[in-house]
Amino acid sequence: MLIYSPLFDQKIGRLFYPLIRVIHEDLGLSPNQLTWISFGTGTLAAALILLGQIGWSMVMIVLALILDGLDGMVARRYKLVSRQGETLDNILDPVIEITLFLAIAVSGYGSIKLAVLASLAVILIRLLRKRAGFDPGFKRVVLIFGYFTNFNLALQIIFVMNLVGYIIQMLIVDYRYQIVLDKKS
Amino acid sequence: MTFITHTIVTAAGVQLFGLKGMDVFWAYTFGVFIDLDHLIKIPLYLRKYGFKKVRFYNWKTPLQEPISLSWILPLSIYFGTLVPVVAFCGHLALDYLYNPINRPLMPFSDVIVGKILPKIPSWVKEGVVLGFFGCLYIVLYLIKK
């Protein structure tokens, strides 16, 4: 999955235009405010996991995911894309993902080792995300899958997919660099 | 270094540490077959040089640089074995003896470092490594037999 898909915005994204209009024009929420609300919702989800309210925490994760998608759509629709917003998104997203993994492990729903490894993979994939323009995206969505199956399995999928994604990112950036080197020599 | 040298060094390592099962797979994957990353650059090489033979083309990708420990180490922890890290470090050491241009931090930095023991010709180093590990492999094989 690419970071930003124009096709998604043009075709499927249109379905969200009425909602985007309500959020931005009627409620007056900016993309950055949506990012912070998404972060708050994600934090609440982590707190609910710690309190043993795993079902409600999954509802909060879904809500946080929707809000996380909407902030970018609002930014693009109303030409409010900014470097600051992008940076904010890049910092808060992994923070909430790691918080959720650790909350799952601390509450005994998953292993500490897998939570730490999944967190590490999420950090690694963020390092080259922008330069490579590629992110497999297997993070919070997989946790919802874990709720219906097994959180350890979900954490393993997150770890493996993001580690593979990081390797692909390395190769993409290096391949582009090689093209530049070949042109110079 | 060449595919043969990497294979002999890895085979000797497998014998020396008495590796079995999946550990043998990891040893050969990170000691030898990681060289398959060169295939990625074939289209670029062909585009630039065609079928002409050019020495020291930058075939290596970051998968064969120390920066790759950033993913090999977590992978080793996940599988509960240090074999990938050890085999990779062995592969790396051999390549750094041979290759004149290395980019240890690629793609985070394009800083270049030279080879280890630059005054000794690469063919001498390869010969010594091949001879030493070849003999070690034969001796270990005979002892175990």
C-alpha cells in the first residue's frame, strides 16, 4: 500500500466528501486537530486495554483509524497539506501504535518480546517511509484482526510485514541512488 | 568475495559450531545466498554497460552493509538464534576485505569506506581465506567422521 494513493482519493475518497465537509466546514476542525483527536482516541484505546475493556478498545482503534484517514483527506481536499501536519502525523502514528502494542503485552494479551519487536519494526519502517514512498500499512488494522484470533499472531504479522517493508524501502532508495550514480559516471 | 569463498567459509562455520536444522538454513542464507541481492541491479548494469565486463561495479545493496544489522538483529531475536547475525558478520567481513568501495550506512548516508588491509592485494586475501577455511572444513569433516 502506498502512503498516498491518488486513485483512492479520486474514486473511493469521494464517498467521504460529505463527511469531510461536515467535519471541516460545519465543525471547523483542521487536519491537525483531527490528528490530535485521533491520537487521543488511540490513547483511550490503550487505556481501555489496560483496564481490560478489550472490546471497547477495539471500537476506539477503529474510530482512531477513521480519524487518521480523514485528516489527510481534509488536508488534500481543502489544500491544507503542510510539512508541520505531515511531521505531526509521522510522530503521533508510531507513538500510538507502540503504546497499543505495549498495552496489549502489559495486560497479558500478548507477549512482551513480540510487542517490543513489533514496535521496533514500526520505528524502522518510519525511517525511510517518505524517501521510499512505500509503507505496507500492516499496523493497527492487524490488531483488530488479533482481537478475533490471537494478539500474538497479530503482533507477529505486524513485525514480519513491517520488517519486510523496511527491507523493500532500503532497496527502493538504493536502486534510485544507483540510477543517479550511473548517470554521473 | 566470490560465491565459492563464501560457501566454503560458511560450510566450515557450520561444521565448527555443529549447527543443525534451521540453523544451517540461516547460516547459508546470511552467509552465502544474501549475495542474490546483486540480481536487483542487473537491469541497471545492462542498461549502462550492456554485456561488457566492468570490474567493481556497485553490485552491493544495503542488504550487504552493516546497516542491515538493524533488521537482521530483530529477526535473530524473533527466531531465537544468533546464527543469522554471526553468518552475516562473516559475510560482511569477507566483502570488506575485498571490495574497495563500501557504503556501510546506505541508504541513510552515502559515506564511503575503503577495504580492510588495502595494501595487501585482494587475490592474496581471498587465497589465504580460501586456504584456511578450506583446510579447517576438511579437518573438521575428518574429525567428525
